[in-house]
Amino acid sequence: MLFRSPWDLIEKRLNAAAAADFVIAIYNPRSKKRDWQLPRAREIILTHRGPETPVGIVTAASRREEKIIVSTLSGMPVSEVGMQSTLIIGNSRTFIWDKRIITPRG
């Protein structure tokens, strides 16, 4: 059985997570049929986070064709994201250092 969360519930969860300043992980964020949801998710998160918030995109993790992109929320290359991707969206304390995304503890 395939389970899909209703989009209005996903929007509520994105708003809550972004407002609470959590680091957010999104897996399988975009497909050919669901190409509008990731830009909408970014709009929602941008209401709570700055445009320079770090974003990591990992596609095909642990596979030969693995690809890692470090970007910002406003500069996130949506076209590079697909069904094999996982996004990590930083919080207000997250920063990029030496091509890595770091969120300090505490």
C-alpha cells in the first residue's frame, strides 16, 4: 500500500518545523508529477528562515552516482533535486564551513 500525506498536512508540518527552528530533512522531495511541491516548500520555509540558510542536497547516497550539493535556501537548484534526493535544511545557527554544513549543538 502506498501512503501519501495530504499536502495541507505537509504544509502545516513544514510551517511548524520551520517556526520551531528545527533542522529539516526532506526525502523524495520532487518527482516529475510533484514538481511544484518543492518550490512551495521553500516558500513556506523562507517565511521563517533567511535566504542564506544552508541547504544540503544528497542524491543517490552511497551509490556510485552519488552527488552532494551545498547551497542556500534561496539558491537551491530545484532542478537538481529528484526522487533519490534527500534535503537537509539548516536552522538559524547552521553555517557552511569548508564545503560542509554545520549546526552547532546547544
